[in-house]
Amino acid sequence: MLLLLLVMVWLGAVGAQPPPQERCLTGYMTDVQSWVDDRGKLTERAPRDSKIDVSYQFNANRRLHQQLEAYSCANGSSVQYLSMARNQLQLVPKIFQFTDRCGRPLSDTLVYMTLAGNFFYATNFERPKFEEHMNATNAIVVPDAVDVLASEMWSSGFHGVQFKNLRQLDLRLCGIRELEDSPFRNMPNLEKLFLGENNIYVINENSFKGLSNLIHLDISRNYEYNTNEIYRGLFFGDLKVFSRFTRLKTLDLSYTKMRQENLHAIKKIRSLQSLSICETELTNMEASWLAGTSVKYLDVSGNQNIFKDIKALQGLKSTLQVVYANDIALNSLDVFDSLSSLEILLVSNNEISTIKKKVAKSLINLQALILDMNRLTTWFRPTIVLMPNLKFLSMRNNIINLISEEMENDFENLMYIGISGNFVVCNCNARELFLLALRNEKILPDQFIHSINNSDDNGSTVYHTGFRDINYLISNRKRVKSVCANNECKEDLSSKSSGNFQLFDYDDSTYTCLLVVEGRTTKFATIPSCGARSEIGIDDVISNTLEKLYYLVIPLFVLPFLIFGYIFRRNIRYFFITMRNSTMLSLINNEDIIDENTIFNYDVFVSYCHEDRGWVLDQLLPHVEVDANVSVCLHERDFMVGLSILENIVSCMDRSKTILLILSRKFLLSQWCQFEMHLAQHRLLETRREDLILVLLEEIPRRLRPNTLHYLMLTNTYVVWPKEKAEQTMFWRRLNKSLLTHKMRQANNDSIA
């Protein structure tokens, strides 16, 4: 039995806890119970002679009865505050018929009651049914004997009891899953109902029957998982679930997963003034969704693309005062265009890069604009000054990289600004901004933001934290420190600019900028003022900066080309040789076209490098000229004296039937040899002849072959000089046969002619 009790206590403590998430920027927007704390204990706000607190106690019913017995009802006092929080209750206890010493039942005297932290998990709770009788002292009702099992709802303790004066009921963290029909029907004067941090996933049409005077309803942070551990969204049994509310002003649904169709139920609450639907997974609010309501305070944070339709807020021009829209994938402020009553706008963690002039002009009553963690950059035209009542501007953690003179002028009418977290390049305007803030810190008192449209700044009637959040930042800001450390210098607070703003987010570590010339960061206070421009000219700064950039960028730019040139040096060299040879070939006179009837002076033109001269003279000439009777043209023997080398090469090739290239690695290093090879290819393509023979004195790897040679080797049969002497006979036989074939083909052509 004890083990079962411990398990139930544990379930009551953790069963209704939501998964860990970030809180909405509104905080617990409607967590306004000043008479009870988060743990369910009554606070000092509850008068001592009007309260009973039996929270965190076993046998809470017995202890309550005992305290009522001892309660003094002198001077007309009564039990108005009751806490039975975290008593391990599984359903609402039937204690409201208990009376004090004056005979007044709790149901008549209670005004504030909390049952937070109990465990009303099951929809139907089966418990033993007892026969009841009074004990010997007639003090309390005690069980006698078990009869049968009775099925009861978690709210059965409320049934049949008329709560005449109950104004606030706290049922937070009770594990409630479903609101059945009319659990609160006997609470006609209830004004505030707190159902947050439960497991509610179903609300029926008649769940709120009887609550005609309800002003505040909190259904935030409700989480329910089905048997497959899938997070279920809140389901309204009927879209008229809120239709009975004629006085409801505040509705908090934050962190409760919502179905898109639930929006239609909410829009039917015409009296609604404050609505929080942050982190509810709602998207794409339709045009004029809240038109016809009286919504002043709206929190939609964490709902991606909920303002995809820029007409979503149409119809709220004269009512909407505070909007929290953090992290909703917003890329512009167009949806807030013409909201003339808007006073606080929080749009942090979005994708906003600019504020359009048209939108700025339309926000005539905007007092606080928070644009942290967006994509704002430096601007150079009046923007902020177009909002005449703007007093508080936060642009922390954007991508503003320069404080322009136009920005400084734009801040002139503001009371507080914050620009920390931006990567700013130092200039004198940053110094001016700091000096103005420091001067104003010394002469101006703290100024707080108050509503223009009404005096209800603190939300005593309609619960919101808008103005309170802004004023908290102001009152808890860190003061701007002196320019001088330890009074070692005389402060110079003179400035050419004007303005009454102060920094609400100042910190030495965040208000720094980059000195580009020196490549280091420094504080705003140490930057030379704009009055010192004559000493350090802006042209000099720009010149020095550009010079350093040149020294930095040029090596980075040139180094890849140097590496590329080294890796591909052979290819680059070959490219330039090819270009030179192509230029030389273009100068050659091509009027005399070589055809099959041309008469030649030589049988073969031999192209070779100087390093292979010995092989040509000792091996090639004896076998070709003597053995095969083939006339050979050699440059060192047959070139005409007085002509240029180019003219001799072209002339000898044109007067030779066949071209023989003696290829080696040294051959590829000779510029004239490469020119002869290009000329040979050029003549072959021009005349479409196949009068080219390739002899390789050694193997040439692919990586060393120029493209021209590689092409020639792919399109022409070649022979390789063998190193073995036994194979050289076959080499000469093949070479002589090829030369004689070319010679005889020309001879046959001559005979036919």
C-alpha cells in the first residue's frame, strides 16, 4: 500500500510536467496569482486571519477539519483563502460542506482556492464506496465498510456544491486530461480559472458552462501523449466552446499544441483583449483573423510563418497595442503597417533587414521596438525618426558594421537604445554615440515607458507583461562608465551631436569596435572624436587601410597562380611554343599548294635534335641512303646558305616527299624541333597526305608528350628503336620498306603524268 502511494505521489509530481522548452518572451503572461506561489503555498498577500494552508500534508481533509475547528470567526473574519496543493489527491475532495466554528460552510466563504500539484489523472476514477457514520466525538465522517466500486469524475467534489463567492480557482499541475461537461457550473462568480501545466487534450462544448463572469482563462502548457508517445494537440469538441464567455478578456494558450481549426473558436470571443498563442504550432493566420475582437495584447512567438499573410492583423488598427512576435520567420514589418495604436513591438530572432519608410510613418504611437537578432545593417537615410513617439529601440546582435551620421541623427528623439553584439568598425560617430550616452547618464533621470492609450500599464485588468518587460530592462541596466579611469584625465564630454538617449545594454566587453588600420578591437570610449578629424584625416585612414588590404589580398590572390604555374609548367611552356609556332605558320605563303603531281627534290626530310645527331649520321644515313638508295635532306647539309632557318625548314619540307621525325626527350626540348613537328602536322592537315614517319629512339611517357605529338602518335604508325642488337635488323627492314613505299608511290604518279 505504501509503495502504491509513493508511485502515485511520483506520478503526481512528474506526470503533468511538460517537456523542457524555452519560455515565451511574454513569460507566464497570465500567471498573476499574487496570493499563491509556484509551489501552491499561500503568500503573505493572503491575510493571515483569512487563510488555511494544508499544502504538502497527508490526511489533508482531517487537518483541514481540525483547523476549521480551531478557527476563530471573531470580528466577522472567515476562511477566504485555501490551499490544498500537493496533497496526493486523486479527485477534488468533498470538503466544502465543512463548517467553521460559526457554522459557515467553506463553499460560502471561499474566495481563492488552489488544488495545484495533485493528480486528477483518470477521466473516471473508481474507488471503494463506504458506508459512513459519525465517530465517537462527532468530529468528522469516517469510513465504515466497503460496499461496491463507485465511478467518479475528477471534479466530483465540485458537484452539488454552490460556490457563492469563489473568484479564483487554481488547478495547475493536476494531470487533468479532459474537461467534461459543466465541472464549474456552480461557480457563477468565478473570474479567474488557472488550468495551466496539465494534460488537457479535449475541451467539450459545455466544459465552461456556468462561467458567465469569467475574465481570465489560463490553459497554457498542456501536453498530452497518446499510447504511441505522439504529442496530441488540443481538441475543441465544438467551435462554440468559448461562445458562453461574454466578459472574458484574457486567454493564455501558450505552449499548448493547437489545431489550426481552433483559431475559428478563438475569434468568436468578442470581448477578448489579451491573447497568447506562442509556441502553439499554429501557422498562416488568415487575413483579418481577429477583426471584430478587442485584442490589445497579442503574443504569437515561436509560430513559424504565422504572419505569412500580411493582412493577418487587419481590423485591429484601433485596438492592438502590444505584439510579441519572436522567432516567426518574419522578413519584413509589412504586416504591422497602419497599426496606429501599436505601442510595443517585439520581433526578435527573425529575418528583418530594413524598415520601410511607409511602415515607419504609419506607426505613430509606437514607443518600444525590439529588433534583436535580425539582419539589420547600417542605414543612411532617416528611418527611426519617422516614428514620432518611439522611445526605446533595441538592435542587439544584428549585422550593423558602421555607425553612420544618419543613424546618429535618427536616434536623436529616443530615450534608450541598445546596439551591443554588432561587429562595428570604429569611426568617430561611434565615439559620438558613446559620449552622448555618457553625458545623458549624468544629467537625465531614469525615464520609464507608459501606455499612451490608457493608464493600465501594469495590466491590472488585462494581463500582459509588455510595459513591465521594457521598464525592467531600463531599471536594471548597467550604467555607462566614465571615459577616464581612476580620474586620471579630464573628461571631455563635448559633442557636435544632440540627443537624449541612454544605453540600456551597456557593457565594456560588448561596446567595442574594430580598428581596421591596427587590426585590433577597442572600446567606443577610446576612439578619436569627430573633432580630431584634422589630426587623423579620413583620407589617411582610408589610404592606410587600403594599403594594408593590398598587402594582405595581393599575396593571397597571386599565390594560387604561382602554384598553378609550377604544377602545369610544362603545359604552359608548350602552350606558348604552340602559339609562337602558329604565328610563324600564319606567315608562310600557302599559295603553292602541294598535290600528288608535285615534283620533289628529296625523298625524305629528317627532323632531329642536336643530341641525336650521332645516331642520324652513324646509323640512319648508311642504312637509308646507301642500302635503300633514298635521298635524305638534312638541315646541316642541305639548307641553303643566306636564307633564314624558317625559310630553309619550310622550303626543304615542301621539296621532300616524306617527313621523318626522330623523336626523343631531347627532341621535345628543342624549340626548332617542335616547330618542325607543328609544321609537319600543319602540312598533313593542309594537303591531307599521309607522308609522315615517326621514329622513337626511346619511350616517351604520356605526361611528357605535347598534345601535338600525342595526336600524331595516335593517328600514325610509328617504329621504336630497339635496344637489343638482334632486333635492329628488323627495325631497318621496316623503316626502309616504308620509305621505299612512299618513294615508289611518287614515282608511279610521275609515270602516269
